[in-house]
Amino acid sequence: MNTYPVTCPTCFEEFEVPLPAVTETPSEVDYDCEICCRPMRIFFENEWDEVTASAVGIHD
């Protein structure tokens, strides 16, 4: 399973999230920070057949 580092928009701690398959992008998921448990939204994008992730606060 491939993972990608994201930074929590609330506590600014970095942790790894599992990546979806390239064929399942672009997509977004609701996710709770693994450090502070605050909700966030993680966006998965496909750039040249490489999946990347970025996180924003749930109310951003």
C-alpha cells in the first residue's frame, strides 16, 4: 500500500495517509487527524500517473 505525507491544518503535525489507485483520482475524503483527531478533508490528485494528497480544514 502506498502512502503520502499530509500536514494537519489544525495541529500542523505530519502523518501518512493511504493513497487510492490512480484510476480513483481525483477524489476527496473526510479524514480525522491521527494526532489531534480534528476533522479535515483530504484531496487526492493524479499528476502524471502519480497520486498526491493535500489536506484542508473541514470548514475551509
